Amino acid sequence: MAINKQILRFRFFILLSFSIVFFSCNKDSENPVVEVEAIDILNESYGNTAENTMDVYLPAGRSIAETPLFIYIHGGAWVSGDKSEILAFRSLVESSFSGYAIISLNYSLLNLGTGSGQFPDQENDIIDAINYIVSKTEEWNVSKNIILAGASAGGHLALLHSYKHQEIGNIQAVLALFPPTDLQSLYGFNSLTSQGLQVLLNGTPESNPMGYAQSSPITFVNPNSVPTVFFHGTSDTVVPVSQSEILAEKLEENNVPYYFEAYPGEGHGLGFGPYAEVIQKAADFINQEL
């Protein structure tokens, strides 16, 4: 009888041990450790036209809690350019904005011949793109926190959205390179600028003052505007440095945190050397403000 009890105890011990091991293994299989790899998603559509596309560069090890977004808008005087512009300095952004997902946007371009693609088509495309990105953050495993950036016309669009539509997307800060900021004062800078803006905004500052005001970032600067960092060459013959100086004055008046630096002798579009410097300075400023 004692032997039978010992056998029963031994069998019970074996069964209990097996159950613990099985439960532990089953629990681990339900919550496996998955290595999140880097993914490039090219030509992702966010709208109804062929121009409504974006390239998405998701870093390895990303997470909703710790991977914010760096969204870039290309330049080209609203009539040309492409999201591939980011490739020239993507490595600089990845280095200075470590751990960010990078997204580069295409948007509707103005056709000077037909007049199609007039404002606010570009403004509305940026709204649609950011709404789409926000809707995909869980799938892409990234944060909703956004740094919005752009150069030239892209800088204009980045500033305009950040100030005018700050509630659309969780915009934390904005970075602009040699941006148009006040289209009324930009009109008349030279004949090409005047002709382009007249088509873009369907009139002159005199015939369409509301259109120029509604399309100018400085119109929407207020004390609650996001921290802003921007750079401009003093010898820019496409967008004069005065456009950035006007913005600096407006931000100063409203006590908005900002960093502005003019680069002596630089024209429209900074060389690779200055790009490395300004992107790092932008990251330093933004990290300090956030």
C-alpha cells in the first residue's frame, strides 16, 4: 500500500511538472519576441491622383511609443520637384534625427500652361497626406508625433500647415529651408516670381488679397504656434532672405520659440556641407524645445 502511494505521488509530480512546462511554453508562444526590421514603402498612395503619393522609411526597432515622424515636403516653386529630393540628405536626417521614421511627400503641382493645380490644391494635399499618415501609425508601428519639414515651396507648405492647420496631425515643431513666408511681399521680387504667383493664386495681391493672405504662413502665426527652426542664404535670388526675416519678426512678436540663421553668400539651396550643419542644428533646437 505504501508503494502504491509513492507511485501515485511520483505520477502526480511528473504530471504537475509537465503542466508547468507546457503552460510556460504556451504562454511564450503567444507572446513571441519579434525583431522589428527596417522597411521602405515606396509610392504609397494617400489620395485620388497620381501625384498623391509618399515614400515611407520605417527604421528597425521602431515602436508606437518611441518612433516619431519626420515628414518632408519637397521644393520646386510649386510647379516641379519630387519626393525623391529627400534621398540627397536622407542619411543626414537619419543621423541627426536618430530613431525617427522618415516620410517624403509628393503633392499636386501647378501647370503654368493650363492653370490646373492652383492653390489651395497643395495645401489640401498636405492635409490629406497627414491625415492618412496618422491613420497608418498603428499599422506602421510609429508615433503620431510629427516634425514637419520642407525646402523652398515645401518649406512654405510645411510652415503653412503647421500654423494654419496645427490641429491636423500632432505637429511638434517645423523646419523650413529658404521658405516663402509672405506671398504678398514676395510678389514683384522678379518677373518670374510675379508670373508664377499670379497663376498659382489666380490673381495679384491687389485683385486677390484674401488668396495671398490665406496662403501666407505669417498670417497664421500666433502665441500658440509650434517651435520653428529655419535657415536661409543671404544671396538667394529665388526667395529673398527677407522672407525669413519677416517670419523671424512675426515669431518674435508672438513669443514663439524659434531659431533662425542666415548663411552669408549662400544662394537658393544650400550645399551638402551647410545641409549637414543646418539639419544637426535643427535637431538640437527641436530636442531642446521638446
